[in-house]
Amino acid sequence: MDTNLLKKLGNIAQLAGVRESVLMDGRGKGLHIAEFYNAAGLRFTVCPDRCMDIIDMSYKGVNLSFQSKNGPISGTFTSPLPEEFCDQWPGGMLVTCGLDNVGAGKHGDSICPTHGRISCIPAEHFGTDASWQEDDYILSARGEIHQTRLYGRHLLLSREITATLNGRSLTLCDHLTNLEPADEPFMLLYHINFGYPILDKDSLVYTSASEIEPRNELSVDPVHMMPPVDGRSEELYFHIPRSGIAWGAIINPHLNLGAYIAFDTQNLPFFSEWKNMRSHDYVLAIEPCNCHGDGRAAELETGRIAILPGYSTLCYTLRIGVLDGAEDIQTFLHSQQ
């Protein structure tokens, strides 16, 4: 431990820690949350009642994440019907999508919700920790999320989220295990959502080298953001990275502030970019994924869907971080070339 630092403190909680609490009103009433904060000014909130997703994130008091007008919603107020998605999607820094579906939902032999069921499933064996590991103070949360079906799948998502005393990033590590003997088709997308003020009219998006496929007629400029436009439709871009480590960053030159994500493409070979400049739904999302996001039926029909063999495990690691100042931004961008 850093004894020189500790001599200046009555309690390490002056600088860093994890505080657990419960939301008391609104559609999020009863949600269990864990708020992380550290000496660098990084703050984020993990919600174990929603797949340990991250419902907000800020840096030195500047908001980084998008919150939908729905806000955090407990499982009591959610419905799996595809047409209900826009009435209840909460947004947040991270929403996990899958594992049964990514993309549009459908009716059929069984309901297939838009972006799947996993984000509405509470974690089991959830716990937090804040402790010294050699000379660093590590903040962490761990838990297990089970997506199951009678006579069908049993997928276990073991999640760990960590941050350090002075770090400007968090690391998310997921282990996905198939606990059934049968191979399981699955889809996974990490919906990472940036909002105002890191997102603003002159913000720019940079990404690792990739082939970019526009997904609709409005999708002509994945780089330059714009002011909110009343009633504007969304843009969507599909990126196929050319390297083993992929990344995406949003930079606000007026704030001299940036935020980024980085991930290994071994098990997440693609990422989508959702540019939504619509007033009140103003968001830029970068979404590492293992699928094209066209929905389960289309992925099965084309044979593109990923398969997790029986009793096997895959690992996914992502980093979400902050770039503070022009020098830090340029160093990051040059180091990724």
C-alpha cells in the first residue's frame, strides 16, 4: 500500500470507493446500484439488477454517458414485447444486448425481444470490493448473470468490472459459459452510449482502421457530429476492423476532452456506430459485437450467427476510458495508428 498517501488521509474513502444503495422512486424504484469514484475524478454506477450494466459515467463532473428519457427501469416495469422496446430502453454508459437476440425483435414460436433479454436479468452472487493490491487501490464488482430456458439454453455470464485509484478508465471482463451439452447460437453486443456534453455539434469520432458499411441512406458521415435536429432519423454504420485490437473515440475539441473504448476482436470481430442526432434522443454509440445486428432470425438464416459449443467458455475484455487535454488526446490517437 501507499503509506505516504495514507498519512495524508483519515479514510481512503476521501479519494476512492464503492458505495451501494437503492433507488427510491420512479420506474427505477428498488434498483440496487453500486457507485464507483476515484481520485482521478472518474465516477460510474453499476446496476446489478440490470446485468451489472453501467447506468452513468462522468469525469471531473463532466457527463460522458447518454441517459434516455425513460431513465433506469426495474424489471417490474419491463416487457419482452418487441414493440415495447422504445418505451423502456434506459440508455446509460453500457447496455448489454443479447444473448438470444441483437437487433429488431419479432413474434414467432416465442417472443424475441429487441436487443434480447440479458440486460433485464439481475446478477447473482454480486459483490463489491475496494482494497490495496501492492501500491494500487483497486475498486471492483463481480457477479453472475444466468440466461436460461426450460428445455433449452443455460448461458452464464460471469462479469467483473474494475477501476484503479488514479486511473481514468474502467475495465470490463466477461466470461460467457454454455452450461448445456448442446451447442448454443448466441448474439452479443455492448451498447456503449455517449451523450452531451462530450457529444456536441463539433465533436469528432475516430476509430481504428476498418471497412465501414453504411446501413441506411442517411448514413454518409460517421465522423462529424452536429447540433440536435428535431425529428431527424438515426444513422447507423457497421465497422469491420482490420486489426486485432479495435477502438473508437469521441473527441470534443472545445472541452479538450475525449472518451474511448478498446477491445480485442478475437471474439468481438465487429462494431456498430449509432449516430442519432435527433433532439432529446441525442446520442453517439460505439457497439462492439459478434454479429451484424439484423436480428436472430436473419442471423440464423444466413448462417452468420456465432455458436458457443457445449460446456465451453469465451472471454471478452473491454476498456472504457477518458482522454484529458489536447496532449493526451493526440498521444492516444498517434499511439493507435
